[in-house]
Amino acid sequence: MAQVLIIEDDARIRPLVMRALDERGHAVSSASTGMQGLSMAVESRPDLVILDLGLPDIDGTQVLSMLRAVSDVPVIVASARDDDPSLIGCLDAGADDYVVKPFTTDQLEARIRAVMRRTAGGRDERRSLVVGGLEISPGSRQVALDGVPLDLSPREFDLLRHLAERQDDVVTKRELLTDVWHQAWGGSDKTVDVHLSWLRRKLGESAAEPRYLHTVRGVGVRLSAPPAD
């Protein structure tokens, strides 16, 4: 389990999240302001920070920027809107993931597991993910195929990155809905299918003639490098 710091000013939400994560076995501490949270993150060095964007003293994006200047602790941003442009800015600024309010304990726990899994070997956003001729740069959120840059939407990038981090593993659509779309329940497999179709088009392939994205019927999808010529 992880040592989690929650930076959240809402006096109703904060104790509920703390109690829920404590029941899951995490060691939880909290701060109600951005500056207090920043100080606690530097001094106590938690395994992970859950950062609300709407703080009373300083904007959450500024807290993230200051935290990134002194620490590489994984950060999950919390926001009330999933279409908030600041979410993309936070990801570009170094946040590892985000959850949308209101969220369930299962959703948050899934995000924590995913982030901790990705960072278990050491967080290095400068390290590119390479799958055959695909090069994915998490820090700059850029993708190139055989040296040619691809124009991906933020969701397409997140989907491709998640699959690249699980290279050669079959990933279920339910896992993708949880880890990429942050929907632990109620999401539609069609959403995943549509984005996979868009990705295939940009990768120059199709479901009938796959090169990188391989559908495993009844199970999920796998990202693998094509065979060498």
C-alpha cells in the first residue's frame, strides 16, 4: 500500500476520501491549502499526492508546478470537469493522471494502482516508449511513427501510451475504460472501439490488416511491434 497525501480544501470530501483510502490499507495524510500541501509533500515525501485544482490560497496548477520543481512524486489531479482544459495543462506540466469529481473509491483506487504500477521502476518522463517504429514521448506528449510525427488527440495519446506501457500484453476494454477514461462502471466498449479505429487510421493500418494494434476477440487489444521485414 502507499503513503498518500490528499490536498483538498472541501471539508466534506477530504475526510471521506481519507477514510476510504485508510480502509484500503493506505497511510493517509491531508492538507486543506496548497501551500500547506506543498510543504507536507516536500517534508514527508509521500508515495503519491492527490491534488485538487480548486484550492483557496493558490491554484492547484501552481502547486503542481512548484512541486515538480523540487520533487518527482506521482500526482493525481482531481477536477470537477473532465473537459477542463487545465487538465491537459496539468498532464503536460507533470501530473501522472486525473480523476473527475464525483469519483468513487474504486475509481480512485484504480488510478492509484495504475500510477504506482507505472512509476514502480522509477519515474522518468524523459524516457521514450519504443514499440517497433513507434516512439512515444510521455514528457512532451508527442508520438512519431518511423520518424514522422503523428497528430493525436489527448485521449488518443493516453490510450496509445497505456497500451505501450503494457506492450505485448492483452489489455481488456474494461481496463482501458477504467485507466484511460476513468470510468470504473457504465462506460461503453464502443467508446474504446471508436478511438482504436481512429488510432489505427493514424498508424496506417486497419482491424482487418493490423500492424501494431491487434484485437483479441472476446478479450481486448494488444500493442505489439510488427515483425521485422
